[in-house]
Amino acid sequence: MSDTYLKGISYLLMFLFMTLTIPLNLFPGFIAGFLAYEVIISLTPWFERLVGSSRARWVIVILIATFVIIVMILGIISLVSFMTSDIQHGIDITAETNRIFSDINSSIPDYFPSFLPESAEELKAQLFALVESNMTIIRNMGRSFFHFFMTIFIGLIISAVISLNQPSNRSTYFTQQLLERLHYFSQAFRKIVFAQIKVSLVNTLLTSIMILVILPMFGVHLPLGKTLIIATFIFGLLPIIGNLISNFMMLISALSISLTVGGIMLLYLILIHKLEYFLNAEIIGSRINTKSWELLLAMLIFEASFGLEGLVAAPIYYAYLKTELRARDLI
């Protein structure tokens, strides 16, 4: 086969990989595996100076596996502790829920229809009715969550195995072309991930100022404030959707104090959310030499085509596309 034909096949395989990963529900495993692989490769030079080149990657893989296991154990312990201790010995959930609904309904003018339950009992009845009418969907969601975590776990294992595998001395032109595609994709992935970390850090800093500085100045202390700050950083690593999740959690926490605090927090979060668009355009766009409208258009198209996973994948895929085009001097 001619070199041009083999190069075309390498592009076709890369295109199929990028387009089929999301429909086949393999995107979470791909992100987790690729991220773990990039971390291993990035840390290898540092550990080679400490433990030698032959054992460096083994040490990194063991440390990452230990970290993941510890985080999972601590998460389970914290959840069990919250469910068994904090709730039982803390606030009365039913009374607190009734108070929140009462405050909100009393603040809504009479000419507006009431869309909230009157009490926790009414909310519980509505939730049970909703669960009963959507039992099939909930059952499928349980399978989806299980598949989600299993895919991530398998992706981490595959990345560890690949990183520990010694490269073969035998190389063909086709293999070189495939490795070149993966190299460009790796560059794009690394740029997007590190740019998103910067965006998440700025978002977390602004949230911390609100929770730890501004609100306490007026005698308001948000429940689970430190936990919400940590969650803001973790969810902030997901473009756009992660910020929405963390904002919703903080809004619920603020509403548990009063409707006024909830309204102030909502206004502040809206400002942060709008700021994130500029941060994405500035930080991520500058990393991949892309204008903000290009990135937003790519995110819009991928979200319409693949849903929320497409929204996360859009910056990575678009950065890879521009990397390939620049390598061929087409842009």
C-alpha cells in the first residue's frame, strides 16, 4: 500500500474512535484512562531521579491506585457518617425542610401560583409518586451509573497497563502514523485539561471568597461550606456542566438559611457562571490558539449531537482538529 493510503487509514481510524466513543458510552472510561496516562507520563521524569527509570512508572501507578482507593474509602465513610450521625444528631431535616418551603411560599406574592410543596410530607408524597411513575427510568439510571463507574475503573486499568508496557523496537510507517495521531491528540488533551484546572481554581477562589469571607462578615455561615468549596473545584474540572452542578448544591445550602441568602447566592453564582464563559474563552482559547466564538460553536454542535458528554468532549476534539490542521500548514 502507498504511504498516502496508509496515512488516510490512520485518519479514518482516529475519526471513528472520536465519533464512536460517546455513542458506545465509553467516554467516561476514555477520559479517566487518558487522564491517568498523562499523569503517569508527566510524573515519570521526576520519579526517575528518585527511584530509577526501571521502577518509576511502577511507583507512580501504585501511588495513583492507592490514592483512588483511599478517596473511595473516605467517600464511603463520609457518606455513611453523614447518613447515620450528622443527620440523626444534627438538624431536624423535616422541620428544616418545612421552614424553607414556608419562607419561600410566604415571600411569593399571592398573584403568583405556588409551585412548591407546602411541607416535607407533601414533598415526600410527590417524590414517591414521581418514583413510582418513573420506576423503569430509575432502574435504567442505576444500570447507567454502574456502567459509568465500571467504565472509569476499566479505563484506569488499561491506562496503567499501557503506561507500564515497554515500547516495541519494531515500527512500520502505519504504526508511526497512528502514533502521530495519538501524539497530537495527547497534546490537545493536555492543553485542555490544564487550562480547565486553571478555570476551576479561579472559580473555586471566587466561591471561597463568598462563602468564607463575604457571608461571615454579615453573620451568615453557609452549611457544609468547606465541603461545597471542595466540590466546586472537583466539579469545576468539567466544562460548563460541572459549574452548574456545584452552583445548584450551593443554592440549596443557601436556601436552607433563608430565601434572602438564597437570592444573594443565586445572583453571585450567575455572575461567576457568566465569568466562566470569558475564562474558558481566554484561558482555553489561548492555550489552543482559538477564538471564543469557535470554541462556543464547537460546544454547541457537540452538545446537540452527543448531549452533555459532547459538551465536555468538544474542546478536546476541536483542539485536536486544529493541532492536526496546523501540523499540515492548513491554517
